[in-house]
Amino acid sequence: MEGIFITFEGIEGVGKSTQIAKVYEYLSKDYSVIQVRDPGGTEIGTKIREVLLDPSIKEPFAMFTELFLYAASRAQLMNQVIVPALRNGTIVLCDRFIDSTIAYQAYGAGVPLADVHQINCQAIGDYFPTRTYLLDLSLKVSQKRLSQRSMGKDRMEQKSLKFHDRVRQGYLKLAEENKERIKLIDATKNKKTIFQEIVQDLHTYI
Ligand code: TMP
């Protein structure tokens, strides 16, 4: 039997990583499960991630360079990790996936949606998430959480408030258009409540 492909999405500071770690710990008691992140998750993807997020790169990325690099990391992750795991019956928990490209590169940066889909279909093939948890937070709270972190902002986090607002609105539109796949979660709730909400929902798929 094929495994289940679950993704987690949201703007910066919504607490995706915390939730993925908790869900991973919970599921790994009874199931074969892996946790990966996009961009990243492979040696090649990790190098691509470094380039994409490096705040010291001052030259602006051409729109399509950014799009191709995210897709390249994803192609490697699919080929090397996600597809073999799903074929093996493993549950895959992925921190971000194509919805991030739609939110950030299409709605945020203005890449035509048709180009996002065309380029990503080469990277993803027929594999699409079964369920996506979209953690949503106002821009104000998101920015506040970012400013409270000890590390500096990466290249994407340094983009303007307007950009991040377009990203959030893009995510909300995606959720509205894909209600059967995307579960919208209020990320202002406490971590435990969010975790319980996710786990309860997950059991309809597992
Ligand atoms: P992370 O720090 O949550 O792993 O995300 C990396 C950054 O890359 C985050 O700012 C979102 C951004 N991103 C895109 O712009 N497009 C994409 O396709 C993906 C996967 C992430």
C-alpha cells in the first residue's frame, strides 16, 4: 500500500516546525513515518536552500531563478526521498511544498500561476499531498514572533510586509479553493490545542 503524503504550510513564525516534530513523535510510535523539509531534505536540496535563503546575496534573484531553484530542490527531494518512502508505505510529513511556491512566488512575487504549475509538474509528477495543514496567523503576530527570535532574518523573511501580506492572502485563497485538501488552522491557539486538532483530523486518513 502507498504511504500518505501530508504537508504543513503557512507564513513565517506560525509554528509549523513545532507541530511537525510533535506529529512525527506521535505517529512514529505506531507507524513508519518520515519528516522532511522543502527546500532541503537532501544534500543537494540543502545546498540549494542555502543559496535561496542567504541574506548576504545582494544581487536580486530573477523571478524565474527563484522558481527554478525551489523546483530543483523539490525534484531532488521527490526523487530521492518522498516517492521511495510513499512507495514503501511510509507516511511522509513535509514542511512546505508546492503551496509555498504558489503563495510566495505566484501571489507574493507575481510569477504567473501557469508557470508555477508547468515547472512544478516536472518536479512532482503525479504525487500530490493527500492532506495539508495551513497554519494561519495575522501578519502582525507573525512579524512579532520573528522579531523575538535570536537569529537574524533570512533572505525571504527580509522581504517587505506587503510581500508577506500577499503571501498570506494567497494561502487563504488556496485554502478557500481547496477545502477538501487544505485544513485551515488558527495558529494563535496554543500548541497543544493545535496538535490535538491535527491529530484528530489525521486519523481520518490513517
Ligand atoms: P522555512 O524556513 O519555513 O523552511 O522556509 C523557507 C523559506 O522559503 C520561507 O520563507 C518560504 C520560502 N519558500 C518559497 O518562497 N517557495 C517555496 O516553494 C518554498 C518551499 C519555500
